[in-house]
Amino acid sequence: MPKQSPATSKAQAKLKAPAAKRPASQAQAPVFNARIVGINYDILEELTGYAVRRAQLSIYADFTASLGAYDITPQRFSSLVIISNNPGISQTRLAEVMGIARSGVVAIIDNFEQAGLLERQDAGDRRAYNLHLTKEGQRQLEKYKQAVKEHDDRVSQQLTIKERQQLRALLGKLCIESK
Amino acid sequence: MPKQSPATSKAQAKLKAPAAKRPASQAQAPVFNARIVGINYDILEELTGYAVRRAQLSIYADFTASLGAYDITPQRFSSLVIISNNPGISQTRLAEVMGIARSGVVAIIDNFEQAGLLERQDAGDRRAYNLHLTKEGQRQLEKYKQAVKEHDDRVSQQLTIKERQQLRALLGKLCIESK
DNA sequence: TATTGTTATACTCTATAACTATA
DNA sequence: TATAGTTATAGAGTATAACAATA
């Protein structure tokens, strides 16, 4: 096995707590107002990257506010969806899909495993694991999905269905080299 | 003065180094491939938030790769642009505009001040500072702007000018409550 | 009392590198 | 030698809370 057995130290690894909502005592905090009146944004107004970043921060804020009840983040949610729909995927492959380092997925998987949402199953290769959601994991994921859909709909509510598709299509064309 | 004079300990505060480019020895790293063949993304394909997040990560990666020569980040760049176009702005106001905590701007400003790019000038209110770019700061900013424009153009190269405007418009409509 | 800038502290995310057990 | 998972470590980012100076 990959250095230590799944049933032992792995799942017992230190894992960060859910990170509960903190009350903003003095409100010196993270509300990324879309655009502040009286401020000149100059070139920022014309940059695709700036627009994307602003949107991303706003969406992220809404996500955490909406899903605060669950111990989930966009990153963790994506992991579950990927594993659910690509059962048996390895950690290295998952890291590749998620665009993060292999070391990063360890904590994510540890956390889910300890919560009973997934299992590291034997792969043919004894160095690797096949990741699978448990029944409980699948059940939880369905709940998350529902909540995420609601969040995403709320966030996109000013756009028609057509516009949302259009937006995704445009975003999908970014960062593509013409060569 | 706000607890300590600008000329003394403030600018001398610890500031993080430029964070030079690191060679990916084993390439277990951060290349967020737009979409990986053979992977089922399920619901993620339909989420506005996911599309925005992917785009943001790709753009960020291109930004750091493109601007690696300069000691700048999207965050720092935005700060300079805002200060340049809103001279005399206070740190608290800047924090508000940037959507981060006041404590966060201190390090940013310290860094710029030590680099000679900006000055904390006296405000009428002796608790506050008026932020101004120095001549050198203005000069540097122009260079950054040029590089950022090129980066943003490259990132958006698959979109027509019209589509870019369209994209920004759509992004700007996100996260708006209809009430 | 309230506000500005500051500091101290802590937590999250994620990277690199080295290590282990396999292959 | 190369690969999968793991660990140790470190750095960036950013938050909260408390504090000094000032309003």
C-alpha cells in the first residue's frame, strides 16, 4: 500500500474544522461591492481579467454564505462531483483534473474519508487507490448539488437561460492560444 | 499620526519578497487544463460559478506567467491603478474598494512605499493618510499597464472586441439581487 | 465613542521537495 | 528509475481582534 494503510493513520490525519461563520464585529470585512460610486477604475473597467475576478469573488462569497450550513467549499464540491461521476479515479488524476498539486488532494480526501463520504479502494496497482463515494457520500452530494444549484441560480438570476449559456461559452474561449 | 510615523517603522515593516518563478521539478503542479478528455464533469458544466472559477484560475496563471518579470500581482496592480486614478484615497477607502480588510492593505502599501512607488501623505485628519503615487510609481504603473494589456489581450484573443464587451456585461450582471 | 492605521495571530490554500512503497 | 500517495514545510492571502492616536 501507498506508505500507510487507509484504515489507520491516513484518515486520522489532522483535518481542519468546518470553519464556522464568524460574526463581523466591526465589519471591516469582505464584501466585494460590485462597483463603488465615486471611484475611477480606469483601465480596470476594460480588462476581461478584472471582470472575471470580481465576478468570481462575488460568487465565492455567495457560495460560502449559501452553503455555510454544510461543510463544503467550491473546491470540495467539485471533488465530490468528479469522483461521483468518475468512480475509481486516482488521487493523482483528480489532482490533475482539479489543477492542484497531488499533495493538496490528500487533505481533501482524508477529510471526506473520515466523514464517511468516500473510500480509498484497492486499485490493481498497489501504489494507488481507486476513489469511490459511499452511499452516504452520494446522499450528501445530492443535498449539496441541490443547494449549489439554488446558489448558482440566484447568482445568475439577472441572466436569461440563453445568456447563461452564452456566458459559459464566452468564458470557455478564454485562455486559448491560437498558436 | 496613526500610531507610528510613515518614515520610520512603517515602511521598514517586513515585506515579502517578489516570489520568483520556481522551476517545476517534478511537474506535479498548477496547470489548470481547461477541460480534460475522458472526464465527466456532470453538473459542473452547467454552473456559472464553475465556469467563472475555471476562467479565473486560467487567467491568473497567465497573469503571473506574463508579469513574472515585475513584482506585481492582480491585487497589487489594481491597488496602483485605483490609487493613481483616485489620488489621496485613504487606506480604509482602498480596502473597501478592493474588498479586503483594512489590515490587508497595510502590507500592500508598506511594500509600495518602501519600493518608492507611493507616499503616505498628510491628510487633514491626523489619523489618516492620503495615498499618492510618486513619479516613479506612475512610471512603473505605465509599464505594468502595458504588460497587463498585452496579457489581457492574449487571454481574450479568441473573442472579438464585441464579444469581450458582451462578456464583461454579462459578468457585471452576476450576483445582483432582484429583491 | 467612533474611526484610522496598525499589529498580533490564525487559518486556508496550495506549492515544492523529499520520503515510502510499490512498479 | 519512475510513479502514487504521503509528509514536512513554507509562503501568500486574508480574516478577526485588540490597540494607539486622533476625532
